[in-house]
Amino acid sequence: MNHKMIVYLTAQIIRAVGILMFLPAFVGMIYQEWTDFFIFVGTGVGMILLGTAFTLKKPENNAVYAREGMCVVACAWIVISFLGALPYVMTGNIPSLADAFFETASGLTTTGSTILDDIEAVSRSCLFWRAFTHFIGGMGVLVFMLAVLPQSDTRTMHLVRAESAGPTAGKLVAKMSHSVRILYAIYITLTVAEMILLLIGGMPLYDAITTAFSTAGTGGFSCKAGSIADYNSVYVEMIVTLFMMLFSVNFSLYFLIVSKKWKQALANEELHVFLEICAISILLISFDITKVYGSFLTALRYASFQVLTIISTAGFASANYIDWSYFSQAILMILMFVGGCAGSTGGGLKVMRIMVLVKSALKEIRCTLNPRSVVVVKVDGRAMDKEVVHGIGYYFIVFIMIMVISILLLALDGHDVPTTVTAVITCMNNVGPGLSEIDPSHSFSCFSSWAKILLSMDMLLGRLEIYPMLVLLTLRKR
């Protein structure tokens, strides 16, 4: 284990995020929030100095393999979640360090769960930082660093694989470092496009920027207490719904479209399954809640938004689905597990994993009925590697085991079953709201400090797809 290189790369990430602290400081200057301005500047400078102190001398052995990559990712996310919480505490917007850590982890992991009961009482600069953490975490703090700093291609590949969302990670072009920059260019382009469309719809500039950041990371932090519902605009809901869907799609498909390979992109099986799940869920919920709104079109409006906000794991709210029937709530809970496509900014298990798990189950049934048959799991018409298929199965088992353990531990905090179970589900799948005490109209402030730390670790486990965090726990010298 190359410990020196782990520290070196983690320090580089700290320094990179420290530079980003100047953006909320700039917002503080615009709105004349001078205390916030100096705190964000001071925190940013402190992070830059801390990162620089550990990167003055580059390790002679700069090898980075899979294990080192996972440790760097896990260390970086935990450290950045802690350091990113400091401005909340020092400005007094979130006095409790446990609460601030929860809020920052929720932002960086793009979960969108919050402990804030009065969001609009928070300073503009802190609300900007809160939404900006979604943007940073959407593509990954490490991927951001790799996009702006020169790294060897071998090292880049191991680091991206450790932070990638989905069962596999590959290159768009020959060099992985170039692939990372292409992904970020697509990410920024989509974010700016949404920002412009929201401005056209009459949304204030500050709101448009923070909403676009939150949508890009499929996080859901809003600068309004009632989230998107406060705008009471069908146009705004349509734009946010559209971009929640776009950010839930594998970004490599956008590269294919830009490369004029439309047929290959549109023929993607995971995309088809994702859109089919969305369409079926929207129709089922729309028919079910028509009696609540008295009109199918109104029901379709709210069902479309809520289905996309849950399956994309964005966590915005245009209505409180706790008022809907248990049938509709059950569909939304299932969608929490599904999540977006592999290679997107969405959380959850990912549609690709769900597809492979279902196809593997059907394969076993066919082999049981006809032992002599040779059946392979195919995606996009190609047989999947057995190691990948088995890896997805193992991941699902570990995911459920950790979820069960977390639910049992959280039950000690004394909340009802729907609150306890959905709190873990929504945090591990990086969704945001849950049911009962943590529905879209309530926050996570009802939990104790230790419970918030537990849920924060669940967020990190879910965002980093478990293994980097588990590898960090087994860190030792060779």
C-alpha cells in the first residue's frame, strides 16, 4: 500500500476544493454578507495551505493501483465533507458540527437530505455553497481534480474507477484524462443550458444558478423552503423535470450523440429500460392520484415531476407525496432503489445493475428448467463478462447487508418504522426525502447527533458504491 501517494493525492483534492471556496465567498461579497465572506476566504486559504503542505514533495513511488485509488476516494470524500462543514459552523448558520457534517455530506453525495427547518433564514453565501456542493459531488470531487490537473493515464484510470457510478468504467477516447475532460464539458454544458432556460422562465439569477447546480448533481437542495413547489410554475417544473431526466442518463451516450453516432446512442438498452420504468411509473401514479387533484392532467404534472425527482435521486419537491395513496408511495419507494443509469450523476443501485440482476434470475430459472441449456446474460446484444455479472450480485448482497445493519442501528434512535427504514433507504440511495417524519415537508433534524453521523456515512457508502469505504477500513501496511 502506497500510503504517501494516498496522502499526496488527498491533499491535492483538498487544495482544489479550497480554491472552489472562493465562489461562495464572492456571493457573500455581492450580498454584503461580510462575516460569511471572510469565513469562506479563510477556510479556502486554510485548505489551500493544508493541501500545499502535503504536496511540496512528491513521493518517489507514485504508483497508484486499485486499492490506493479506493483509499484516496474514501479519504477525500470524508475529509472534504468535514472541511466543507466548517463554514456552516463558523458563520452560525448550522452551529452543530454533526448537523453541518450531515448537510455537507448530503450535498457532496448529492443526497439532498437536510437538517434545516428554516432554509430561507440561512445566508445567501451558505445556500450557494450548499447547492454548489451538489455540483461538485455530481461528477465527483476526484474527477474534478483529474479534469484540471495533469495525471498519468494509468493513475487516472484507477482513480476514476474507484469513484465511478456503475458496475464498469471505461474510456470515451484513447486517453482517460481526455475522457474525464469531455465528461466535464458535457456536464457544464447541460448545467448552463438549464440555467438559461430557467432564466427565460422568469426565475431570478441566484435561484436559477442554485437550482441548476442542484439538478446537475441530482441532489435537490433548493434555496426555497417549499423547494420547486414555491415557484408555482408549470414551466419551471417542466424544465427541472427534463434536466433531472437528462442528468440521469449515462453521459457516454451524449458523447456518442456529439460524435454523430445517434443510432448507437438511441439503441442503448439501459436507456430504453430507464425510460420505460419512468413512463410506466408516471402513468400508474397519474391514474392513482387523479382523484386527489380532480384532473388527470394535473395528476400527470405532479406524477411526472415526483417520479423523475425520485428515480434520478434529485429529491426536489413539487408536491408532498405523503398525501398520496400507499400504492403511489410504494412505487416511489421502489424507484428509490432503482436510481439513474450507470455513468450518470444519479444515485441508487443503477438501472444497469437492476437489468443484470433480473436477467441473471431469469437465466437461473431457465437453467433449472432445462439443465442442458447454455444461457448467458446479454446487454445491448453482447454477452456480459461472468466476473461483471457475479460482481453485481455480490454488490447487491453487500448493499442489502449494510442497509439492514444501518436500519437496526438507527432503530435505537427511537423513531417509527417508516421513518427509520426510509431514512436509511433514502440516504444509501442518495435520494433525499423519505416518509413519515422525513417526508418532503420535514427535515432530518428529528434525529440525534450520532444518528446523523450514521446516516452521513450511509450517504458516503451509497455515493462511493460501498467498496472504497470498506477498503479504507482494511487499510494497513503491506
